[in-house]
Amino acid sequence: MQAPPILLVDFWDDGPLVEGCLAGGKLYVHINNDLRPCPLIDHPGAMAGLVEEYSAYPTHEGAESLFGEFIPHLREYARNVAQIYKKVWDEEYKWVYDWRHQKSKE
């Protein structure tokens, strides 16, 4: 019988093994998208859409800039990071993909 793998901490690059951000708390709020799960930084259009759909509003001064003046910069950042992280994911995290799919078949 093979011993199961032990995972001490999985948070770097958004915890690809636990499929989410540890900053989200217990049960992990974010869904992992190839090391780019954050709806604010990695997918700014997604969060902006949610804010509009649910009439969310900022709770402190300056927060509205995440959905206004910063959006073009965040979109550019997200595109650039996506190119870098895709290569990292394909080269260094393929084992995570394989591991997840193996676990889902058990």
C-alpha cells in the first residue's frame, strides 16, 4: 500500500493543490485558474461584472478605483501575467493537473 502524499502548506501561487487562495479563509473562496485565480487582479473584468450585477459598492475611500481608473492597468497586467504563468503551469505544475484528475477518478 502506498502512503498518501503529505501536504504541509500550499499557498504559493494560489495553492494549486487546494484549488484556491488561503487568504479566502476556510473552504477557499477562489477557484484556481492555472495560478491566476484572483477576480480582482487576474480577472478584473469578472469582478467588475459581479459588482455591477449585484450592485456592490465600496466600503472605504479609494476602493472604487479598482473598478474604474485601475481597470485598464489591471487588464494589461493580467494579460502579461497570464503569458508568464501559462508557461510555468505547463512546465512545472502539470503534475498537479495529473494528480487532481487521478483523485477525481478514485
